[in-house]
Amino acid sequence: MSTQFAVRQEIATVVTNGSGAAAILSAGIGSFAVAVFGIAADKSALVKNLFVFYKPTGALSGETTVAILLWLAVWAFSDWRWRKRDVSLQRINFIALVFLGLSLFLTFPPIGDFF
């Protein structure tokens, strides 16, 4: 009786964190963009008129639409650049949290009114 042993070869797959880092960073940039666009629309009549995409909602429709488009563009570009790389998640998370903190800070009315 012959016994055959199957030799199983395992191929090591390398998992990179670039795509996840791109998503995290782009979310921070997108939230910051909403705050900046909101302040710009509040302070400038020209910018406010440019951001009116749907009259019943006013400039808010354009602010959020443009911020979402910017978020998607940053996400797509950074994912394209980082998808096969390992990046420092600690640094990316810190930068994204700074953007998120600044966006929350800027949307607070007394702070936003300074600009």
C-alpha cells in the first residue's frame, strides 16, 4: 500500500494599510472642507451665490456637494497612490483627527464668526 502525502504550499499574502489610511485621511479632509466652505459662504455673497445648487436649501446644498466631491477625489487619489504601500497609520490618524477637530472648532458659531 502506498501512501501519498500532499504537500500544501501556502502563499503568503501581504496586506497593506494604504487603502484604509486613504479613507481615514480623506474623511478628515472632507469634514474640514465642509467647515471652510460654510464659513466662506457665510462671509462672501459671491461664494454664497456660487454654492446655491438648490434654492430651497440655499448655499448648504453647494457646500456639502462640493465637500463630498472633494472628499471622494482625495480618497480616490490617495487610494491610487497608497493602495500597495504600508503607511504610518499613527501619523495619518493624527492628521485626520486634527482636521476633524479643526472642522468642529470652525463650525462652532462664535469661532466661525471671527472670520
